[in-house]
Amino acid sequence: MSDELLRMPSPTDVRQRALDAQIGVRIKERRRNLGWSRQKLANALSVSHDTILSFESGTAHLSPTPLFEMAQILEVSVAFLFTGRIDPSAEKVPAATQVKAA
């Protein structure tokens, strides 16, 4: 067997996957609260429907710039995507893109 098959995920890998899954749940929750389809969000981010599905399921990692863009489009703070809490003292992130109906 190859070493790759035997390699256990590091604690950092496990934490990152768990965080990606939590962020994905919040993206999906906010998208649904806005009444948007995955396709509408995908169009706003200039990505595919499958990419949004991957983000929402936690199987894809959002790097800082796309994470910030996602927060802007969903009109929430980046902190909300991490914590799920809305901080009334935080500035509202302005939408960077006008989202057209899908």
C-alpha cells in the first residue's frame, strides 16, 4: 500500500474540514433566507452551480478573497460565515455585485 493511503489526516486538516462544513451551512442558510437558488448565487460569484454545491457541502475550501466576496454578495459579515452570529455593531458589508434573478 502506498503511504498516501495509510496517512491519517492531521488535526489541522480535520479542523479545516470542520470549519469549511460550518461555513457551508451558513452560506446555504443565508442563500435560502434570501430566497436565492444556487444558480443565482453562482452567477453572482461567476462560478458554477457545482462550485456553490461544493462550498455548501463543505467539500471545497473558500480562500480569503472568495470568502470576502461571498459575504459581500450575501450581505453578511465574514464573521457571520465563521460564527453564525450577527454582530449589530459590525458594519454591514456592501454588496459588490448587483445580483440578477436567475
